[in-house]
Amino acid sequence: MSPKVFARFLRFEALLTSLLQEPATSLAEVSSHLGYPDQAHVIHEFKTWAGCTPAAFLVRAKQREIRGPIVPDPRYVFVPLYII
């Protein structure tokens, strides 16, 4: 991975973090804060790394939060103990 691609990926991670932590913040505000020229560049970059638009991603993230984790926490799985 070239340094330029790595820098793009780090900026995308910062975008994801800010969108997930502060969903009420507008995409234009976040994009200008992270140095994107305009919202179209943000959406293009988002589609490149995530495979969907930011709006679709946030919908899926909200659904995932409601459903809970995909893999249950092993500490809370009930395993019956049989005494012979």
C-alpha cells in the first residue's frame, strides 16, 4: 500500500469514527473538518472503501445496533452441567 493510499484510508477511518460517534453532525461539516473539498468527494471515497453511501451505511449501523452483536458473548451462553 502506498503512503498516499494509506493516508486516504486513515482519513476514511476518521470519517467513519466521526459519523458513528456523532450521527447528528452533517456530512458536509465532517467532510470540511477532515479536509475533503466537497461532499461529492466524501461520497466517492466512502463508496470506494465501504461499498455503499454514507446514508446506507448509517442505516445498516443503526439496524446492527438494534439487533445486537452477530456472535453472542460466550460468557453468557448457558451450558448445562450434568452430574452423573
